[in-house]
Amino acid sequence: MSRGRVPALPGRTGIPLPPVLYHGTSTRWLDQILRDGLAPCHLTGEVQMGCYTDERGIGVHHAVEMADAEDADPVLFRLPTSRFDVARFVLDDKFVELRPSSGRGLFALAMVGDEAWENAPWTWTAMLRLAGSVGYTGSIPVSRSVIVTGIRWPAPGTTAAHAYDL
């Protein structure tokens, strides 16, 4: 199992992974996740995967979106990349098709435009580096110790329909 670095391409060194990845969800699934781990939760094309990000803000955004959709509270997991098997990372096609909804991916999309975004030769490493998103086809055991606390949504000084303390 390869952990912590992208396998090297011929003539190049491996690309280091960020130290942590985040996954945002809601309390609707918390008991199941704590019992069974974070498992692939949606089908993208022919691939069953979970979505992860290296930006805490993107993770919080998705946790709040899930909580609002499911009439629950948001939950954010912070996972060291040493828990991931690099061979199980995949391109998050949904992120290409539906476009980013927060974080630096919005900036990248604005810079290149819709057509270039959709037709880019995406790889999971490029998507993680440029837009902060990556798919993962494996399950990851978790405990309450990797749940992020102390986050306010929205950030102080901003407004939103719902406010949360994570």
C-alpha cells in the first residue's frame, strides 16, 4: 500500500499529499460512520467514492449543505492523509460536472472558464492541487477524536440562513 505520496512519474519525484483531508457530512449519518467508518457514499459515473478536501472551509461548507438538506447538524472530520491508501484516490468527476461550490476551486473555474474546466485533462492529483477535491474508493475507520469542534458557521461578521457551532 502506498501512503502519503503520489506515485512518482518517470523522471519526476512524487507529489506530497497535504497533511490532512476533511470530509463534511451531517449528524444524520454520524452513528453509522462511527460504527462502520467513512465509506464511499455516492456513485459518480461507475465509481463509488467518498469526497475529501484539503481545505477546511470547503469541508465546513459541505457539512452545512448536508445538514441543511437532511434537517440535521453539520459534522466535519479531519483525517491525517497517512490513513489513506494513495492507490484508492480517484478523480471526483462530480466536482468537474457540477462545478465547485466553494474554496479555491471557484477561483480556478473563474480563471479558466466553463468550457476549459469541463474539457481539461483532469487527474485526481490535478483536481486536489487546483480545486482542493479528491475522490476516495476505500473506507476509513474513524472515531470522535477526528471530529473538528470549535468552528462557527457562518464566520463571525457574515450572515447565513442558519448558524452552527461545530
